[in-house]
Amino acid sequence: MAYYLNIFIEKIVTLGGNMKTFQFPAIMISSMAIATGVAGLIALIFIGLFFSIGGSFGTLNDIFNGLTAVLSILLAWMLFTNYQGKSIGSSLIFLVLAVIGTILAIVGSVLVISGKTGWYLAGLFTATGFGLIGLWLLRLNYAALRSNSLPQGLVILGIVCAVIMAIGLAGIPGMIRGTDINNYFPFTINSLWQLAFLGIYVLYPIWCIWLGRILTLK
């Protein structure tokens, strides 16, 4: 497993080096940020409809969970490519964490949509995945805070959002064990990883859309 992970990281390093001279247009990064935020808000709407009406809205929520994760890593890659080593760039290791997080979030969506697991285990995968994306978000906003390269309000929101998303990492033990029972963990543990969805569904979409608007003006 470590061997394949090393190969994976080496490939990303090589790609990162090859793209140092390539720059994404600002409007493309802005659009990606806004699209990520919109996808997250749609996921929130669908989960709300699922709990109030039921039906296929749960599946639609799972689809948009995965889509939000995919758009997030695309946004992270664009920011890394354009700003690596600069004010709002993120380091390679946090980009790799975001990639792993995206994969876990997608796995969570696939598991529950395919019926391989229930919502609980799928939720653990999703929360853990976005928790790793939250670490990338924390690193990015910390860099922006130190360089004063983004509005302070946006940076503070990003840091708060990132910390809440990172709480989803509390789901790692259950994810590794394959736990699919709601009352397996104490109430406090369940509350912790489920709290992460406040960041995923509310704060993160707001941050992404706000970032998109800021980049449009740059």
C-alpha cells in the first residue's frame, strides 16, 4: 500500500512541476469556486427535501456530495497550479490530502447509492473525506491570512469552516472498522463527525462562492 502511495505522490509532484509554466485564467478559477459552492448548496437542499419528503432526494444528495468533492479538488488543483509558493497557494502535501479526501467522499456516495452500505457508514466516508479537504482549506486560508492576500472576513470564514469540516476526521475509526450502526459510537462521537456537515453544507459553499466573487474582481 505504501509503495503505491509513493508512486501516486511522485506522479503528482511530476505533474506539478510540469505545470509551473501553465496558468489557469482567473475567470476559470472563479467559475470553479462558484460551481463548487453551488453544488454544495444543492446538496444541502436535497438533504433537506429528503428528511422532509423522502423519496429519491437522498440519492440526489449523495450525487451532489460526490460532485462537490470532485469540484473541490479541481479548485484546489487550479489554485495550486497558479499560486504554488505564493500568497494563496497550498503546499503539495495538503493537495494530496485533498485528493485522498475527494476519493473517500466519492466512495461514500457510491457505497450508499449502490446499496452496498447504509447511510451511516457512507456518512463516515463522506465526513472523513471532506475532513481532509478541510485540512487543505485550513492551510490555504492560513497562508492567505499571513500574506493578507484575501479579505479578512473571507479568511476567517474559511478557517472556521475548515476547522468544522476537519471534525469529520472523528469518523475515521468507524470508517476503518466498517461500522454501519448509528448507535455504535457514544453520542458525543456521533455528534462530532455529524457536526462536520455544518461546514460542508453551509459554510463551505458560502466560502467558495465568496472566493469566486473575489477572484472575479482580481
